[in-house]
Amino acid sequence: PRGEHASNLGCVLAKKIADKIKVPSYIVDPVAVDEMNDIARFTGMPNIKRQSLFHALNQKAVALKAASYLQQPYNELNLIVAHLGGGISVGLHKRGRVTDVNNALNGDGPMSPERTGGLPVSSVYEMALSGQYTLEQIQKMNYGFGGLVSYLGTNSAEEVSDRIATGEVFAKRVMKAMVYQIAKEIGSLYAVT
């Protein structure tokens, strides 16, 4: 109910297999969790709340690796973890819980290879009410065809890096902008550790 993603198939497949052999099925280390602090849910509009929708499985795995490297229990550390993929999620892990994180699916946080990241709201509702676009078109521009795809026609950071190496100035500017936004997201979470 909170979004379409290939990882959602795991629980469906597990249930179908388990039902056939009449045993219970369980999901361990789910791809999504909600451990956000209530204060992190505020947006400035009472009828809209920030949601915990991020790359939880990947973030938790990296946090556990960091804890092992630091030789400290995960539930005693404060970490900031960034998942850099088609969507980018940056999470504040406080003592084993992800207490604040951007909603990488729905446009919160930094620009990514396939998503716009945060946008000026007034521009979005002007676009939505212009009559030039359907809701579905705007959603696709936000995730799937936003970020690097919208500026450079590719979601491959490796390809963009190759283009930068050949001297493509605009590709370098777009990549710098994405890196800037990622650093800004990390810094904003550091401020609330």
C-alpha cells in the first residue's frame, strides 16, 4: 500500500510457498521499517506527515558492518548511513533505530540518478494545476525519470563519470549538484544527532 517495488515480491512468494506446504512464513530483515521519532514526522502541514520509506535492509546491513568494524554494538552507536542507488536515502541510526530518514521514493531528500529529490512545492502544484500534465506524468518525472535521467538521459553514475572524464561540462555540473545535495542531507542529520 505504500509503494511499488520489486522487493515486495519476497513476502508474496514466501506466503505462496508456505501456504502450499501449510507452514507459516516470516519476513526477517525487511526492506522497509518504520522507527522514526514522532518529531521527525512533522512537515508544517498537519494533514501531511513525513513517512519512513527508505532502503532499510541496505542501510541496516551497512550500519551493522560499521558497528563490527568499530567493534561496538550497533545499539550503542549513532551513525548516519547513505544508500546511493537509483534513489538515495540518508538515515540517522540512533542506538539501533533509524529515527530520521528522507523518503527516497516520494521525492524527499537529495536528487538521485532516477528521482528529483525535494522540489519547491509551489512549482510542483503550479505544474499539477497547469493542465499540461496528468498526475501520472508528474509522478514519473519525480521518480523514475527525475534526477540524472532528467538532466543527462541516463541513470548510470558510471556513464556520467565517463562523460565527465571526456570533458562534458554540463555532466560535471549535474553530478556536483547531486553530490552537494547528498552532503547537505548528511549534514542536516548530523545537526540532530
